[in-house]
Amino acid sequence: MIPRGPALRLTVYLGESDTAHGRPLASELVHRAHRAGLAGASVFRGVEGYGASSRVHTARLLSLSEDLPVAVVVVDVPERVRAFLPVVDELLDEGSPGGLVTLDEVEVHRG
């Protein structure tokens, strides 16, 4: 549980087909966040997007993509999130060198 007040939101943007240690990268990030004791992690699957390749990936019926965009989002107190960043970097180096990582200061109203 996260206490009310200042927190940090970590968002990792990657492709659905990215892998690390033989499993989907998004899943590996969630399991590593859990093992690290972070308050929670969620994976959101996009219906359309593009990234470093500049190639648009879409879930539209006529052009089904096998590599839709996904975002892994973690919110916790700043020190826990920052301590987790080396793990994120290690996994991205292996599975998605073009992955984008953002940090946003947020305020937890209810956790």
C-alpha cells in the first residue's frame, strides 16, 4: 500500500513482442517489480502506436499487428521506484533497446 502524498510513476513503453530471459518483457518487468516489493504494476496494451522504428502498429482487423505497443506502469514512493531503475535498464538492454522510460511526480490520493 502506498501512503497518501508524493509518489513517482514509472512508465515503460515497449513492444508486445519484446522479450527478456525467455518471457514477454512486460511480464518480466511486472514479476521483477513484485519481487522488489513495489506497491503494484500494471500492463496496458495499446490498440495503435509507433516507436523507435517509426512503423505504425495497429490492432485494426484489416492490418493485425503482432507487435502492439504496451506500457508497464508502476507507482510507489520515489525511493523505491528509483531503486528499481537499474532492473528496468538491465531488462531493456536485453529485450528492447528502443524502449522508452518516463518518470512522473504524482500525488497519491487513495492507495
